[in-house]
Amino acid sequence: MFNALPSIDIAIPESPKKFLDDIECIAKNAAFNSERIVEEFGNEQFDILNLWSTLQRNHVGLGVQLIARSELKGRIAVEIRASYWSPDPPTFDIYCEAARDLLSPMLKIFNKQTGNRLRLRIPTKSQLTPKLSPASAKLFERFIRMANKSALHPLDWRRFYAFVHDSRMYPLHETDMTRLLESRGFSRSYAIEIASIYRHLCEYKYSVK
């Protein structure tokens, strides 16, 4: 099943540079190799700390990227990277577990040294599930309730067309529709196929107005 990976961050009370400096010092004593990068893209500046674990782990080349952006005030974005995941691609749970495994021990040390209570902020799976407006959700539920999820019947397609036609909300992205269908019991391959048709229907719907 397709898994959407969460956007993880850390809310910080101090300057991003000071926080990254402190974490880099902690990491050097915790079996990590580090790399610091400062970049500018347009009007935005990035201060990036790459940390790669030197310990044997379930995933090959596992590491974390901590990203401070000049336009992202009071937060450090967290991205987990690996040369090879097991399984590959990672599930939501495995990705979050790797984030906690890498960063929670360092944050514990940081909090003890500074008197802070910083933690990883990880959204739940339900928060990642695409949301429909109440009116569109009713139309979608009418389609889902009677749908043959292994092979849509012509009447199922009619209800799906009605959902697209009568929905007044801005269309979901194709990948979001795939995730929504999967969350309601469709296989990944069939959800991708239906989501592609959804995108074409929406494009037609708005092109003729």
C-alpha cells in the first residue's frame, strides 16, 4: 500500500544556527559523520546540517538532514535519508521510527544541556489523509459505499462521474486521490488508474466552463 511520508520538524526557541551548532557537537560524540552546508536560493537562505550514522542499522546509509530556512521561523525541517531502505520505499511507520531512532537520543542530550524540552513533531496518519469538503464527501461516500473495489461496475462509474461532476471543491491532486482511494480499500494499482481518470475528468470539467 502507498504510504505518504510525513513532514517532520522541530520547534526551536533560539536561533537556528545556534541549534544546529549544538546538535552538530552532540552528533560528533554519537557515532555520526556531519556535513554543514549554507546555500542561497533566490531570496531565501538555507542552513543545512547533514548527519550520517556510522552504526550498523536496518537501512543502508541512513542519515538525517536538518534544514533551517530563513522564511521558516522558529522551526527546523527534518528529512530522513537512506541509500537503501528495508523495505524500499519505507512505510510511514518505518520512516517515523528511523527519525526517532536517529534524533530522539540527541534531542534528549540537548534538552539536558540547555534546559529545553524540544521534541520531534510528527503528524499522525489521519492528518495526512486527503480531506474532502462535506458536500463532496457525501458524493464520494455514495460512490464508495456500493463500489466493487476490484473492478468497478458501470453503475459504480456513474456514481464516480457524479462525484466529479457535482463536486464544487477544488480538485484533489492525483496522488492525493490515489491515497484517498487506497485508504478506502482499493489496491494501489487500481487506485492509481482511477485517480488518473479523475484527473482527466477534472481537467475536462474545468476546461468547458
